[in-house]
Amino acid sequence: MSILGPRQVGKTTLARAFAATQPRVTFFDLESPVDAARLTAPMTTLEALRGLVIIDEIQRMPRLFEILRVLADRPRKPARFLILGSADPRLVRGVSESLAGRVSHVDIGGFDLSEVGADHAQRLWLRGGLPRAYLAKSDDASLAWRRDYVRDFLQRDLADLGITIPAATLGRFWNMVAHYHGGVWNAAEFARSLAASENTARHYLDILSGAWAVRQLQPWFENIGKRQVRSPKVYIRDPGLLHALLDLGTLEQLHGHPKLGASWEGFAIEQVISLSRTRDAYFWATHQGAEIDLMITRGGKRYGFEMKMSDAPTLTKSIRIAVEDLRLARVYVIYPGRESYSLDTRTEAVAIGDLPSRLVRG
């Protein structure tokens, strides 16, 4: 099994809690020189182990993927392996072996509304879901931690993956994505700003996506006789990191910023994806202006989500078109209020604090 997610999100804590329930455990933290040295001869070491074997930050030793493939194919399996990683293995230099069909994946993100509660939705939006950022003693302390996180991510974490692009270059690109947050990806525009090729801009985007810093929300399209958008939307996945990149440390500053609506959209989208436990999430838009911010499928039915930074959202023509064209079973309009109410038979305005219960009911 693999547990994958961004750094400082709680993967190691979760693994150690699980390990405490197991009778026989061997733990390797590859950020520790001592543990890394224990795997100088990895095949010999791992082949001899029994019980549960946990390997933390596996992306620091890419050759282990090939060895784990061999060990997973043994007719008898005396050991079970739990690997933890802070990057998609496809991003890691030197990984040529796939564990497809041999491993189950658990993606872990930051705190969501079901964990912090409806009363803390605004705090979660401002600070994001990374535990140390959310639990900081003050907004100032949280912002300082997130700034350090961004710096360490660029200067150390990406280098550990074998990525040799200068930290300043990727930092500038990440800031560009923050200011573009919620927009449809335009490789030509980014390439012009970077004075680079479109392929280079695309490569930078894939790097940040593979490290769970950026989400590429893919477009949904089907044969409905309309011209539809076919490029992904881009978002900074954690709203706290978005606000750190935009230098926004308080709710007052956020509410006065031009990216307020886009910030809310990204936050609500991440909550829906987290709470629904889905990997199949899309947006839909036509060149005529109809769109839906998010669409997921559950139980063979399609559900739409529209995110509105509004005191009292109403039913719009765009939502009606999306319901009809996409055959949506229901649309939820997520807004930052406290009361949920019906807009019509298939559309409901949902207060952000009520979102977990709506998704549980499906």
C-alpha cells in the first residue's frame, strides 16, 4: 500500500498510528542518514524482513521501486510494505519500474470540513489544511510557517526529487499560477511571461502538479453540438499556500483582494473532492459562456457544484444549461453563508458548513 500526499500533511503520523496496532514493524525514514545507510544493500535487507515494513519518503531512493516490484511478485509474501511519498512516483528521476497492479493507493490531503467542523470553515479557508498552518497560535504565525514551507519546498524538496530547475524560476512560475488561480490553462501566455517555450511552461506545471502543489482540473466534454473548453483549469491546491503566495495573512486582506472569488472557488472545490473521496473530478464550460465549476459522478449519477462568493446565490441561466446538457441529477451551489435553501427541484444553495452532510447523503 502507498500513502501519497504533500509534505507536512500527516502521512508519517498516520503510518505510525497504524504501526502501533501491528505485532511486528520495521520502519525506515529515508530523510534519516542512519536509515538510508541501513538500505545500502536494499534487496538483501528488505528480502529478509517479516511483518509490516514502512518506508517513509520513498522518493529519496528511487531504486527501491524496482526492488519492491520484485519482492511483491514473490509467491510467498512474508512482509507487507507500506510506502509513504511526497511526490507522484512518475515525477521522481530514475523511477522506471511501475508498481501498477501490485499496490493500492491512499491519497492524503490536509484537514477538511468533516475534521475541523463547520464553525471553523473560515479559518480552514484562510490558513489551509496543512496541520501546522491550521493549528498555529495566530494568523501571523500561520502565515510565517506557510512562507517557510514555500521556501523549503522550492529550495530543498524539489531538489531531492532530482529536479534541477532553479528554485527562483519555479518560484516565479508558482507565483504566476497563484495569480492565475481558477483560470483556464494557457501555455502560450505563461511561456511569454517566462520567456520560455510552451513545452517548458507545461513541464513546470506538471512538476508542481506531481508534487501536489497545483491541481489541474480537467475539462469534461461530450458530443452535445456545442464548442466546449478543452484545456484544464489550474488551482493552487491548498488555500493557505495560495494566500501565502499572494501575501494575504488575514480574512480582511483576503476579502479586499481581486482573487477573493477565485480563492473561494478553489477552496470549495478541494473540499468537495476531499469529502466525496473521488479521483474523477472535472469542470465543464462552453465557448458560449455556460459552465459548471465541478462535476463528479457517484452511483452512476452526475452531480454538479457551483462555487459562489455571495451572500444569497440564485439560480442562473448557466446552471440551467448545465443541468440540461450534462443531465445532472442535482446541482449544489456552495456559498459562505449559514443557511441552506432550495433554488428549484434539482438545485440547492448549500452553506459551506452543510457540505459534508450533503455529500454523505449523495
